[in-house]
Amino acid sequence: MKLNVTIQPLFLISRFKTLPDPTKFLKLENVTYSWSGPSFFELKIADLNLARSETVLLLGESGSGKSTLLSLICGTIVAESGCVNVAGTDLSALSAGQRDRFRAEKIGLIFQQFNLLPFASVQDNILLPLKFAPERRNRLRDLKLEAKRLCHDLGLHDGAMSSKACNLSVGQQQRVAAARALIGSPPFIIADEPTSSLDAATQATFLELLFAQSRTHGTTLLMVSHDARLANQFDRVINMEDIAQTTRGAIV
Amino acid sequence: MILRLAFASLAARALTVCMSILAIALSVALFLGVEKIRTGAKTSFADTISGTDLIIGARSGSVQLLLYSVFRIGNATNNLTWESYQDIAKRPEVDWIVPISLGDSHRQFRVMGTNKAFFERYKYRSDQTLKVARGVIMEDLFDAIIGADVATTLDYNVGDPIVVAHGLASFTEHDDYPFRVAGILEKTGTPVDRTVIVSLRAIEAIHVDWQGGGGIRGQFTSIEAKRQMKLEPNAITAALVGVKSRLKIFGLQRFINEYPEEPLLAILPGVALQELWQIVGIAETALIGVSVMVVITALIGMMATIFSSLNERRREMTIFRAMGAGPRVILGMLLLEAVLITAIGAFIGLILLYLGLFAGQPMIDTAFGLWLPIEPPTLREVGVLLGIVAASAIVSVVPALRAYRMSLADGMMVKI
């Protein structure tokens, strides 16, 4: 007898409802956001779509609104108008706490400045997002072993696991930040200039790991960079100038 | 894990955290210290006299009579005649009566004339009686018994001579008839420790050739002649009375207060003590107020420290939020930190208090005659400590909310 079994990807096993169109993993429509304060900045994005498993390089000058766009996608800030839909969930419909939980479950973040907790060990830094993401945590049998495996894949020796983050070199910190984003295989990885502090060889290894993650787990990857030479390694390249309209000036 | 990270974060800011803990510890030690002194003073006052039903003196205020007769503070406005004393002593309600005669001094200490019954009848701290540490109770006319503080301060031993001065601040001394230290009393924590006790007859004896505050020129009665004299006083300062039945106290008090021969006053020591506390209650309240303000200042200082550390912790909070920590975690971490700092501070404050008590107890006793008992914290003190910890949690809500709002506003863009 033949069993007809559909295996659902892990990231779809979620309490958040999925999009009707599975190819549209990320969708931004008519989104506006402005920073008030001494210097006014407004970002408008008419339309941005990312398909599932797609690897996208986002290029843009400094001040073009890349970080604001990433914050909107992460749900740490909420669009003033328009729709930000990630993995089938309209972020503006969620409360702040729900957005935090959603981010923990669905998005692995790699910051430009690594943003590790300097006083915490490498292991604690890597395992931190799992504390707030039970679904990601449940995918792993042994959390510490997985953290160690990721570190090994990224070229960090086992002894570094107990080191404090503040005692690591810049390159090592970058790798720990990558391991923290990758652990528990989140369906979406956002990386903000992650290769800026790495030498050419480590940069290549690092990118290969991200792409491998995308291939193996169907992870969508959105990476911000100034380095246009990386473009040919991604499925698609988006220029901020093409998708975003920015206004800036002092409030009178 | 979050708890471990919270501790690691605290350890990373050890200096500022230690300063906050120190501020809390000092304020808690000060607050509890004031509380100990306040309750110690109250207990010490209340324990000064017990077992005495009435104190009799010339008519004045009840607090004044209590102060000069028991605490040796201030002076009597008038005396009680010996006839009245004897008349009262004969009353059927009276179980015992002890005369007290004050007026002279030795160095900075008061001299009290009384009889041997004082050593049996005077009781303090519930039911303690006076005990002689060295020597004996008065045997000779010119024997003096000195309190523990007198002996310590003046370095007196049994057999040392004592010359009594006439009055309290007088240069005239009864140096013709020096006393001898016959005994030294054990420490009591009462004004008795700072008193030179002689017999009532001796008080009369040293004043035989005196008139109007000075010796009569050319007149000298020998000690032997004085020993043969009756030496009955004309008047005394006050008397302590024990009544046969408690039911008779008010009747006897009324009788004395309406005594037809001279204006007298009989007071119940407990009631007079209450009146005294009502008078000093304002100072007591002010003292509590000051120490409460100290604690509040320390808590506000802690809040200021948390506020000022928010900028340096901005990245930390944003990392937590970016990793998915919700508002509860951010608020909880800051509340936990505040509670932890205060709890450790309160504990160290308690240790400082007891170290201070061990070190300062003899000095406070010597300087102020206040014996502070070293006892475990009372339920009230534990309650106060828990209240301070709870207050710290409330106070830290403000910076915690600000931290959360900051982490929201920062988004993914903290590049400090």
C-alpha cells in the first residue's frame, strides 16, 4: 500500500497563518515610515516582494533607508501606512509582544556591528534567540551541540564556546553573530552588511554557509551590502534607489 | 539563562552597581540604626523603673517629678517634709517607701541620699534588683556606693575617697567629711549607673555646720560627734512607694494629691513615662521622618543610576528585543536588577548595623547612658526591609518603561 504523505516544511508549522500565495514570502505594499526628531526622515516603499528560498542582495548608499527597511521587516518599528507581510503575517496587526515573538521564531538577524552581549559567553549569545522561540528550539535535539556544530562550520574552535564575546576578535564575533542567526533554522535571515569585517577567505566561507542554509532549509535570505561584487552570488539584486523614495530635512 | 545573563550584565557594571548597593546599604543601616536607638531609648526609659507604684514629691508636673527623681534630670522645685513622708509611710495602703534626697554632686555625677531599702526595692528591667559588683552596701555613715559608670569614668575602686560638692555646680565642697567608696554596683543601663549613693543620714551629717549654702564660720562638729547625732532630715526630694494592693494605688494617689498639710504630687511612673513620650514624640517623628527621607533618597539615587546606565545598556536592551525578548522580559530584567541591588544593599546594611552596634554599644552607653540591646531583627524591621525592596521594584518601573520605549524606538539601528 502506498502512503500519500505530504511533508510540510518546519517553518510552516506555526500558529501564524500563511500567505495564500506561497511564493510571496515577504510583501511590502505602499509602506511609509518617518523618523521624527531634530532631523526628519521619511521612507516610502511602493512595492517589494521576496519569494520563499530566494536569496536577495540589497544595495544602497548610506542613508538610503536600508536599516529602516530592515527594522520594518523585523517588526521592531511599525509602518505608518501600508502593509508589511512576512511569512503570511501582517505585522501591523500584531501587538508589540506578538511581533517580538514572531521575530524570534521567524527571523535570524545578523547585524553590521554584530550586537553580541559582550558579558555573555559565545554559547549563551548563540542560544539567546531560542529562549524566546519555542518552535525554533523544538527543532533541535541538543541545543549546545547544535551551537557547537554551527561554530565549527563557521571556523570557530570548540574552546571558544565558553569565552566571553568581548574577548573575541572582530572576525570571531561576526561568526558568532551568524551562528546566532542560523541556529534553529529560521525561515528568514536578514543580514546587515555581515561581511564588512571579514577577510576574503572567511567572507567566502561565511556566504557559502548562508547559501547552504537557504538551500537545505528553504530559507529566504535578504542581505544588505555596499559591495556590488557579491551580486552574482545571489538570486536577485535590489537597489534601494529603485524601490524606495526618501525625504529628509530639518523640522522647522 | 535570562537570570544568568542578568547577573552577568550586573557583573559587567560592577562599579556602578556596587555604588548603588553601598548607597542602599548605608541608608538601610542608618534607618535601622535610628530605629534601634529610638526603640532602645524608649525601652531604656521604660525599663528604668519597675515595681514602684507611686513616686511622691512636691507639687509640680508629673513629667518633671519623674525626670528629677528617677532620671536625675533637672531639679525639684520644692521638697517634701520629713513629717509628711512619715505620715504617708504610716498609711495602711503602703507596703514600702524609700526616701530620696538629691541636691549635691560629685564631679559630673549626682549624689543621692537614701536608705538601704533602696537596694532591695528599686527594680529595673521588669524585675531586676541592684547588685553589688565589688565591696558592700553602706555600713558606715560615710560609706558611698557608686554606679558602674561613675567607677569606670573616674576610675574609682573600693576604698577610694570621695568628696561631695554642695549643690550641682558649686565650688564649695564638703571636704571636711570625705566619703569612702564602699561598693560598686553592677551595670544596670539606668541612671543609677551615674549616681553616687550615700545614706540619708550622711546627707544630713555633711550639712550639720552649713547654713544658706555655705559652712558656718568657726563652727565644726567632729565626725564622732556626728555619728552620735540623730541626723533626721527636715525634708527629702522624693519618695518611691510600693502599695500592698494594686486596687489601693489610686486611693493613695488621691490622698497624697489632696494632702492637706502641704502641696504634694503622687504619680504613677508608667503614666508619667507615657506623658514624657508624648512630649518627645515630635522629635521621635522627626527622627523617623529624616531616616525615611534617607531611604527615599537612596532609592531615588538607585533610580538615577539605572537611568544613567540605560544609555550604556541601550545596545543590550535592543539586542534582547531583536532576539525576540518581549516587553515583559525587558521590564522584568530591570525590575529584577533593582530588587537584587536593593536586597543585597539591605542585607549589607543589616550587617553594617550589627557591626555598628557591636562597636558603638559601649560608647553610646558611656556617652548617653543608652544601652542598645543587640537582638535579632524584629518583625517590624524585617517588614521595613521587605518594604524597601518592594519600593525599589516600584521605583524601577519608571526607568524600565523608558528602557523598553528606547529599545522600541531604536529598532535595528543602535550603533553606539
